[in-house]
Amino acid sequence: MINLKSHDDIDLITRGGAIIGGLFREVEGRVVPGVSTSKLDRFCEDYIRSHEGAVPAFKGLYGFPGSVCISINEEVVHGLPSSSRILAERDIVSIDVGVRLEGWCSDSAWTFAVGDIDEETRNLLRVTEDALERAIEAACPGNHVGDIGAAVVSAVEGTGLGIVRELVGHGVGREVHEEPQVPNVGRAGFGPLLREGLVLAIEPMLSTGTDAVRTLEDGWTVITADGSKSAHFEHTVAITAAEPRILTLAPVPTGGVGPFPA
Ligand code: MG
Ligand code: MG
């Protein structure tokens, strides 16, 4: 069942989402060589909990042990924070964060560069972020879920990058994962109709190589099958009569991280 949200519901989701936006702004300067992913995880958890009533929505979700997912280089999603995973110069690090506040969830991910990265990797980040921006633009009433996937495809076409198809976006609300699924490939005009009040996590995942993925023996970490690097950008977005409303932004734009710096 697809649940539509009221204006008040969406305002509440935005309050949690703003915590994630603020967190990404704070965490950017901490994604540096020598830091462990468990230290980043702790920072994220402390930051979220410093806001009254807010908790990390991923902690314990399906049994996930961390507060946030931290995925390095060929890891696409669901990386487990660990004291033995130390960031190195030229890594890219995707941090995927869920917040639950007053019974409502929000979900957003960002891929950060550790120090200087090569041009191919910079391009991967640029195209993935652009794909998210274009996919969000397609999230309008009267369009269909397939228009979102089609927008990702058109943003990626001709770049040689792979679109990870096995993982999808989703509805967000009382639960982190609600219907409908939001694939990153699609045909315009196909799939569930987008209606005002629908809240979706839109989250393209691209790779510099194959679109095939596999899960490591830890049962969580999804990596690209060929070891190529992967990027992941995600916002929680409400479909409104006016324009798509991004709910996971920092409260005051500073020109730092996101949503789409010029
Ligand atoms: Mg996410
Ligand atoms: Mg998500």
C-alpha cells in the first residue's frame, strides 16, 4: 500500500531530514585520511542524538549493527562501521543516514572524497549527483515512478558509468522502507502514478564499471562485482503540487555540502 502524507506529516519528516542535512555539513571535514569508519559512525550517532528525540533509524533495522552505513570505494551500500577500516587518501566514502524523529523517518546519503581523487572518480561523483538532481526534477504529480528511473538513465547515458539496478529507492514515512520501490532505471509513463503527498527516497547508485553487485560474507556489505568504484547520492523528497520538495537539507544553506552546489 502506498501511504500519502499530509502537509503536517511532511513538515515533521523535514525536521528529521534537516538533522541529516546538518550532519553531512558537519561530517564533511571529518572524512579525512586516518579516521576509522567506527569513529565516523560514533560521530554521526552522537550528532543525531544531540537533537532531542532523534535516533539513528538504521540502528537495529533488520539487525544492522551500526548507526549509519559507511561504504568505501567498491562498496556500494550497507558498509559496516569498523575500527579496523581506516580511510586513506583518494578513497571515496558513502555515508547513508536515517533519522527517526517523532515517529517519522528520513533517509539521505552522500559520497565524500578523501583528499584528492582522480578525474575518473571525480566524474563518477559528479554524474551521480547530477542523476539525483534530474531524478528529483522528475518527481512531479502526474508523472510515474518510471519517469524517475528514466531521468537517471538519461543523466548517465553516454558516460560509460554503470547504474546499479539491484538496489532501489523507496517510499519513506512511518517506516524507513515503504512502498513503492523506486528503481534507478525505468520508462517514462510506467509504474505507480506520482501523487501529491507521496514521500520518496530517491537514490541513484552508479559505478565506474559493471552494474552487477554482490554481497560480502558479512551478510551486509554490497560491492560492485568487478571491484570498480561506486557512488551513492540520496535525498528524501516530497511530491507537491508546486515542485519537488527536498526534505533532507541542512536548515541554513552555507555553500557547503549539498544539495547541489554550483
Ligand atoms: Mg539511505
Ligand atoms: Mg534509502
